[in-house]
Amino acid sequence: MKKVIAGIDLHSNNLVVGIMDQDGKRVGQQKLPCELTAVVKFLAPFKQRLEQVVVESTYNWYWLVDGLQALGYPVVLANPAAMEQYSGIKNAGDTNDAFFLAEQLRLKILPTGYIYDARLRPVRDLLRRRLLLVHQRTALMLSFKSLYIRTTGEEMTLRELKALAIKEAQDLYDHPANQLIAGIRIKHIEHLKP
């Protein structure tokens, strides 16, 4: 009985599963809703000879990988950013994407991603969100400083900027549009304070 490999091309509201054997022959495919029960039902006839399941690392992979792993499926996470996808493939599409993942896994050339422990993943996500907010606050401060130097020809230190109240920031400008921009920037900067 030949072993098989499953590739799953995951989208927001559907996915496509492609199953191929060790010789690269396509033995099954199906477009399914993003529901674990539907995926498991489709994979069930192949489970005993299923060597691995590769899931594309998209923004919404957690539920699928965690669900399949909990049911004993050997899951690999594909790193699409590291793939030279579709080089020479003329018929791109969801089905070909699923088989492309399975083929790369079969040939042992699939760039993979790390599957974080499901209990630690929320902490990692929280840290990522915090970093995003730090970047946004920095961008707002740079934008404020840019407006100030552009309109006054003077520099403003970061310390001076951080000490400004909304009204003080607005009072730096005569034009109502600049007053509005300054007030909004300071308000957003304050909301993003650590």
C-alpha cells in the first residue's frame, strides 16, 4: 500500500486538499469549507497511509493545524514566503496550489515554518501586536516632528514632543488644518503610550 501526502491550500472561507502518492500521482482532491469535520471526513479514507499533511501558513492556519494534530495527523507547516512558487507552472489555481505543496513535501524541498505550541502562541501574538503598536506610535511621533519642522523650520526634541498636551500641540500652529493634524497626532500618541 503506497504512502500518500496531502497538501492543503487554505483560504478564509474554503480550502482545497490535494492528495498524491509517493510517485507523484494525484489520487484525490476536494474543495471544502473551512471546517475541521469536513477536512477530517475527506482525509479519513487515506489516514492509515497518510505520511504527512502540509498546510500553507496563511493568517488563519491555527485552527486547522491544531485540529489535525489533536486527531493524530502528522502536520507540516509550509512557509510560502520561502517558496519560488509556480516557476514553470502554467495553470495556477487552488487545486494546483494544493498539489504544489504536496509535491514539494514529496521531493523533500518544502520550506517549512515552525508550529508554535498552541499554549504559547497567544503570548507570541500579543508580543507581535505590542511591537506593531510601538511601530505605529513611533510613526506618529515622526509624522508630528515632520509637520513641525516643515511648518516652523525648527527641530522639536522627542522629550518636548512627549510632554505636549493636545491643546499645546494645536497652539503651535495658526492654520486650522495643522491644528487638527497636531491634535489628532498627540491624541493617538497618548493612546499608544506604554
